[in-house]
Amino acid sequence: MPSFDRLQAAHRDLARLVAERDYRAAREWLEAHDHADAVVTLDVHAASAWLWEAEEACRKGDRERMNACLTEAARFRRPENAARFREARRQIRQVTLELTSPFDWAEVLRVASYHRQQMLAGEPAPPRYATFAHPRLIEQVGLAGVDLDALEARDLTTALDAVAAAYPEELAHRVRGLGVPFARCALWIAGGRPDLAVLDLLELPDADPLVCLERARVAYALGLSVPAALALTDFVMHHGHHVVVRRLHTGVFLAQLAHANGDDARAVDILQSLPRDGIGRRPILLLAELLQGLGRRDEAAKVLRAWSDDHPSDDDAAERLKHLTL
């Protein structure tokens, strides 16, 4: 069987139809001339051409043309080009969300897209991508090494309970209500690919606490602490209080984000509002450090003294207290 390119070279009618983008007629020509094997190649070529036009129309804001091109591309859909259709859908969703999202989230989209392209070109994932990774969850649902985008909704429905179990009980019940799109986001994040979770997260309800929490984690993993802080603030507003998700205390996380954004006074206020016995050593030391930086040395010393009294073997805290009280 000659290749599709050779067929075009040998048959002017076929070459003309392809050049004129009359792919339906080209397919009929192949079938009439007993070249059924070449139909697959033609369909892949035709779908890709129409999808490219659809993406360009979307970028230009021509929704009518975009929809017409997508309809035409669908005539040539087959398992061999399913990945190209998924990519086109991703590109169109990306452009649409960039145009409709607030500035901070449009920036998150752009950064995520840039990182994704870098990794497709062979670059390693940024180290921060592993911050909220949860390999055990991926193993539990049996999806290690699986392309989540390629899975149908029914394939992820069975993962909802395992995803829900990764959150505290007061949040877990929300997972099933958010359904497969959220489960896919959670699994991308667990798999160390927060960049791939952004599109779904921005299409989910803004006021849902779980969505806000994961938007915060994704933005942070992408190196964008301002939208991360905005999302985590929304989480507290909609949920009503802070929670611990695995090793992450949302109050401590919010204070760290405030510090990263240069608002140490707010970081102090947040940390001081949290029960001291529930946040751990590092946040206590951070609180003392921030108080000292703000010129509130007596308060910093009081924090360190209380910690040292309860943890007499913490030499680092004792040393810090000594320097403060000299």
C-alpha cells in the first residue's frame, strides 16, 4: 500500500481535493479507488487542519467560525487522533479562561501553560510541583502513569471515594458534589502536575471551599503567592475556619503566603489567632522572627519563652531567646 503522500503525488484529483481542503470528497475518492487504508491518514490530517483553524478562530474571538471548524473536525474523529482533539479542547478552554478570568488567575493560566510546554519539550518539572504531591493516593486509585485527560468520566467516578478520603471529614463530603472534574484536579496535584489542574479548577464553582483550597495550592506550586493568598482567604471565608489537610494547616499556610507577599503584620495577626499548641514548631519560630522584624522584641521573646518552657530540649529556640534578651 503506497503512503498517503505518494498517493497524492500519483493522483492529481486527490492532491487537488486535499489542497482545496475538501476532505470529505478526498475521503470518498480514496474509498472509491480502494485505498481504504489511507483514509486513516487523511482523517488524522483533516481533523488536525480543522482543529488548528478552530484554535485560531478562538484566539481571534470568532466563536461562530470556531464552532464551524470544530463541527467539521468532528467528521474525521477516530481513536488515532483522540489526543489531538483533547489538546484542541485544552487550547480553546485556555484562551476562553484567559479572556474571562481576573488578572491574577489569567496569569496562573499563562504560567501553567508555559511550564506545560517546557515539560513537553523535555524539561523537568519545577521542584515546587512536588510540594503537595500524594503518590500514595495515585497508587490507591490505580492510576500511576495514566494520562488522566484520556480517561472518560466513568473511569474516574470510582476514584471519588479515595479522593474524598484525602481530606478531613468536614470537607470530604464536597468531593462527590464537585464530581469528576474536581477528582481529576486532585489527582493531578497528587501526581505532582498542578499545572494540569488549573483549567478544571477555574471552571469549578468559585465559592466552594475545596476549590478555593486547591486553587491556593496550585498557585503556590506554580510560584504565584498573590493568587494563592487570595484563594486561601476565600477558603476561610466560605468554610468559616482553618483546617489541617494532611500536613498542611491552612492558617499557617495563609500566614506564610502573607509573609511571602511582604505583609508581615498580617502574617503575625494570622499566626497569633491560631492555637499555639496546634501549629507546630516552625510556625512558632516564624512568629517570633516576624515579631522581631517588626520591632516587637518583647512579644517575640514571650513567644520563644513559652515555647522553650514547654520544649526545654529545643536548643535553637533557646539560643534565639538568648539573643533577644541580651
